Amino acid sequence: MTQTTLHLLCGLPGTGKTTFARKLEGERKAVRFTHDEWMHRLYGDNLPADQFQVYHERVSTLIWDYTERLIAFGVDVILDFGFWKKKARQEAVDRAKILGVTPILYKFTCPQAEANRRVLERNKTLPKDSLVIDEHALKVFARMFEPIEDHEECVEVTAVDK
């Protein structure tokens, strides 16, 4: 029997996290939680900035509840959250260990200009369950992002051409 794994995907929008998560989901027969999909289904595709954090926290709590239940059944889980903050990454790794599962942190790398281009292109034909992310938001997100540090154990994933 294989060890249950919690996959944690870290990177900014447009770096390939969701594409990778979908592939991993099929390979591992895991359950994938992509935060934007839940946000979209519950609140629409263009959320008001003043409510975003409230909605984000509600969805995060709900996803973690399901994650813990799935892990209890021995099911691998993929959290396609972005994990922009070091504290959030550490809390997720610690939580996995408390739950008795192996955490794997994935670091997604892609030149910022290319990632931004991908997101803005995606906005033109917004896929189902995606959120609109404009240029201003991309700049805000880039300022908020805390890159993975050398001491954080991770698997590096380099963006592939889309």
C-alpha cells in the first residue's frame, strides 16, 4: 500500500499549476481542489475586491474540511492554491504531517512576462470555472508573492509552452 500524499502547488497565476494538477490528478487518481474553480462556482467569475478575502477564507476552510476527510480514507489530495505566503506553505506541510500523510511542495517557475501573457490571453476566452485576472491584479499578486526559499523542500516544475 502506498503512502497517502498531499500535493501542494505553489506559484503565481499562469505558471502552469492547474494544467499540472489535472495531469497529476489522473496519474495518481487523486482529488484535485483548484481554489479558483470553487470561488467561481460559489461567487462568479469577477469577484468584488472588497469581498475577495472573505470568500477566499470560506472556500479554503471548506476545501480543507474535504481534504481531511479524503485523507482519512487514504485518498491523495492536490491543493492547487498557489501558496503565495511562506506561512501558508508551512501550515499546510505541518497539517499534512499531523494528518499522517506525506506533503510534497511543488514550486512552479515561469518567466513573469510569459505567465502574465498566459493569464491575459486566458481572460479572452475565460474557461469554465476560471476567474478574471486583470493586469492590475497580476501586479498586486506579484508583490504579495513570497518565493520558496532554499530551505523549503520542494519539487521544481518549469512551465511548459501552451
